[in-house]
Amino acid sequence: MAAGKPKMLSKRQRELIAKALSDPRRVEILKQIGSGNCVACGDIRARQDVSAATLSHHMKELEMAGLIEIAREGKYANLTLRRDVLRAYLDHLAAI
Amino acid sequence: MAAGKPKMLSKRQRELIAKALSDPRRVEILKQIGSGNCVACGDIRARQDVSAATLSHHMKELEMAGLIEIAREGKYANLTLRRDVLRAYLDHLAAI
DNA sequence: TCATCAATTCGACAGTTATCGAAGTATCAA
DNA sequence: TTGATACTTCGATAACTGTCGAATTGATGA
């Protein structure tokens, strides 16, 4: 089964990920993205009571951390969870 | 081995853990505690360039999150990593 | 008792961040 | 072209947080 190549994260990226995961709302967003295959920002707004501006801000944080990928298509932004990155982060912490 | 009983964390505790892990210095401290069996605050200060006040603050954060246990003995504080709690947190995130 | 040492608490400050409304930028449809 | 939709950027604000020095508490030893 597809263990895939073990991904290496820089110290810097691990810090960004930890920071990204420290906000409950972002974790919720991440779960929502992970539950579907590909989600648009609008779908998320429909479930999270948050302004478009705030949501956009969170998306940027998640993207900078490398936890999601944002594929802009026309006026939509399709979001996908980078499971390999999340996995690498968890693996690192598990080694403590 | 000893997978032990799977530990259940409340949403609240998961948030505290995520917050605790979001500061790089706290992660370092956690690693240091995890590397030995039982460490005193002084040992940590010896390696982390930080004031006693700041260190004490971080310890409280880690303890509140449930990530460490602080056993006070005389004038020393002996710290142990709660691996079961960390594991439970990681397991939860892995389920995303 | 007195001095010392380990750790905590307090008060303050600087830097960060989650949040919003408003304005801006594309995109698409009529 | 006009209007609507989807998201982003900007500016501001309130709340939070990491940090320290100083004062405090509690234990130990001379």
C-alpha cells in the first residue's frame, strides 16, 4: 500500500504547520477539505460562520504551511488537502 | 509494544495541545523532556536560553495541555512527557 | 536564624493575529 | 455592457502571547 516516499519538512515548515493547526477554525476547515476530495471556498463558508475576508486569510495560512493546495479555476478556488505534508508533520512529532 | 488503551481527548484539550505545540520553544522543551526520562527545569534552562520566568510560563502551558506532568519534589520540579496524550493528539489529526 | 537556590507569580511591554467591513479584481452570464 | 458572483487585499481594531525583571514563595543547608 502506497506508503509513498517519506517527506522531509524543514524546521521552518514545521513551525508554519504547527501555527496553522493552532487555530481551531483552521483545523475545522482542514477537516472539511479532507472529507471531500476537492472543495471550493464557498462550500466552506456555507458551514463555517465566517466572513469571506477571514476565510481568505485562513486559506493563505494553510497554503503557506503547505497543508493545502489552492487550484484557482475561473472564479472558484478548489482546495485539496496535502495529506503527505500532514503525515510528515505528524511523523516528526511522533518521533519525540 | 503496549499499544495500551486508546486515549480519548476532548475538543478543548486538543485545542490546548495544538496551541502548546505552536510555539517552537515549547516543542524544543518537549523534545528535551522526552529525550531523558525525567528532567528538572534547571536542566532545561541550561540548554534553552530563556529566563526562569518565561520557562515557568511555558511549563504551565504544557502542563495545562496535558502534555507533561510536573512532579514537585522539594525545590525541584521533575518533568515527564505524557506520551499517551501526545499520541492521542497525533492519532486524531491522522484521522483527518 | 540566615543566606542561597529553584521555581512561581506579577506587571509591563512589544509583537502577533483573528476578525471585520469596504474596496478591489477576475470571471461568467445575460 | 451590465450585473452578479467568488475570492482577495487593505486598514483598523481588539485580544492574545512570549518575553523579561522584580518580587515572592518554599526548601535546603550552614
